[in-house]
Amino acid sequence: MNEQQIFNAVAAENSAVPTLLCGHCHSTLSRAKIFRTEGGELPNVNCQTIGYCSADDCGAVNCCDEAMSAFENSEQLLGLAS
Ligand SMILES: [Zn+2]
């Protein structure tokens, strides 16, 4: 009974650095809140990259796959050191 609605993140336009916006409230998704799924976190979601909105009254889970495909350096967005 814990059905979670997933929104599609939106790629911000006219931004100097790759930026994703929450598909629900259009707040900027913090890089720290964007994760690659290893499989299992969200079993019913077919999404490789998810972003959690940090807006107080939103908290939406965003699928970032589609939006990230708009960026050439999507790894940069993730800020992964590996
Ligand atoms: Zn949001």
C-alpha cells in the first residue's frame, strides 16, 4: 500500500551546467539527491537514475533517465568520483 508516484525530471534549459528540475514542482534537483539505481531500490520502477526532490512540501521521486539523455556529460551531473 505504498504506491509511489514517479515523476519525470526535466532538463533545465539555458543553464551553464547540466541541471535537472523536479518534474513535479520544478525545483532544482541537488546532485547529492541523484542516484544511479543498482536495482532493488524501487522494484517497480524501470529507471536507471532517480532524483529525490528536496523541496519541503514536494519530496517527489523523479526518473532522470530521459532528462539526462539530453546532456552530453551526464556523468558530470551525477558528480560521481568513481
Ligand atoms: Zn519537487
